[in-house]
Amino acid sequence: MKLDKLLLAHGGGGEETFYLIKDIFLKYFSNPILEQLEDAAVLQEEKNKIAFTIDGFTVKPIFFKGGNIGKLAITGTVNDLVVMGAKPLYLTVSFIIEEGFSKKDLEKILKSMQEEAQKNKLYIVAGDTKIVPKKEVDGIFITTSGIGKIVYEGISCQNIQPGDVIIVSGPIGDHGACILAEREGINMDIDLLSDCETLWPLVEPLFENNIEIHAMRDPTRGGLSATLYEWAYSSKVNILVEEEYIPVRAQVKAFCEALGFEPYHLACEGRVVIALPEKIAKKALEIVKKHPSGKEAQIIGRVIEKTDSPQVILKTLYGTLRILENTSGELFPRIC
């Protein structure tokens, strides 16, 4: 893919993002740890393994139904640690704030960050703040780094095997639909609410019960389809998912049908996708369903076979098969 200038599409989480990372960033930063391309890096520190991650948040609007940029910054970073089998411990936070930003709004953001940190029993241990002249940043941008202790080893997007089952913890697309509707002023008389939520309380029981997990991912930018394609590419497998079993809220379906979107491309901020052996899938599903945010969890498909030309295949409601396209082009700028 020829690349002369960066486009918004390169931040969308789909094919363009994948090539930007592989062809540009890894050209200069390549090392055995980064080349794993996981949500968090697994590091060996004497007797313990730790996970370390960093993320930037530029969402617009800053406040949305179900959360705000501060809550999103905590949940997003925590979830990147959790899906690598790590218990979140410490965060650092950096703010770039536009001159004239409301003190009241800043305190609302900080309060939501405090609440999410306390909910996960972790500490914000360092930070930095820069105030820049008007129009040099749009309101407020936040960057967070997180460190967690690995409590469950072996999770990787490269570990998926034929016969593995795919579980999704709840309805997909809520966050992407909510953000786009609010940003564009779309009023369809339907209540679209972000699923912004930390995953540790949902996932911890799986670790405690020693459920065999091959891969785990929170489907943020690029949604479910981008996650499945990343797994397919990394493990060189074909994946089949069934539309009948993929949970999508009626509001999100109506939103997508009206505007011509695929719910599988919409971002989530409080869902987890899990690949694990079929023999343990039923037990895992029962554990996930015990948590309030996992009560609508479903087994949505399985890994079919090893291949040198990975694809994600969707079995439609009509029983036909089609390729589930990966996200491509500019879809939802600034959803996180």
C-alpha cells in the first residue's frame, strides 16, 4: 500500500491502520516485544511478568451518553491490560488542554476518572498537564499509560487454533453508534448509550476458574470485524461467525439500517471477544453471563481451519455465506 500522506482512515482501526503499523512504525521501532502487536506488551521483571500499555483519547463530543473522555481514558487503558491477562495496578495520565476550557467540565472529567480508578482498585501515580493556545487542540486530549501484573499467561492473538469457539460478552456497536449520533446531531427517537465500562470485574472470574483462553480482545476501533481479522491474520486461520447469534441492540440495528452501516464495524468500549477451546466454552459462557454486563453474552462462531489466505466469513440470517469485510476508509474519526 503506497502511503504519502496520513489520512483519517489510518486511525480507524481497520486495514489502513494495520498497514501503517506494519509498514511504517515497525520499520523504525521493531523489536520482539512490539512485533507481537498485542493490546499491551508483556514484560519480564525478575520473578514477575507485567503488562504495559499506552493510549491516547481525543473523542468528540467530550461528554456523551454513558460517559466522557475521562471515563473512557481509564476504561480503555484498563481493558487493554485485562485482555492480556493482567490485573491493572497503576496508571499515569497526561492532559493537553485548550486555553479557556471550563474548570467545571475539567472537574467532571477528573471525578469520572477517580471513580473508575477506585472501581478497579488502582492508583493514578503520575501525570502531566499542558495548556495550549486556543485552536491548537480541540478542548482536551488525554493520554494514559497503564501497568498491570500478569495473573493469567498465554493469551495472544497468535494462539488461535482450528476448533476454537468465539464468544462475545454483550451487544456490539453501542459506543460507535452513540458517538456518531451525538457528534452529528442525529436524532432518531432511539436511545443510543455508550457501553463504556471496565472489563476486569467481568473477566477476573475466568482467570480465577483457570478457564483455558487462547485470545482475548476488546473490539474498539474497527469493531468486531477488525478484531476477528486481526486474529485471522495473526494466527493464519479462517473464522466463521453466525449473524443469528451476534448480539446487536435494536437501537443500533435501526441506526445502522437508516445510515447504511454495518454494526460489526462499530466500536465497543465495554465488550470482550474471547477465543477458547470448544470443550470449555459452555462453562466460560456461564461464568461471563453471571456478571450484569455479560448477561447477553453469546457464542457467535468458531475457527475453521489454518490457511495462508485468512478470511472472516459471515453466515447470514438467510443461511448464505459471505465475506465479512474488514473496516476500510474513514468511518468514525475520534470515537475514542
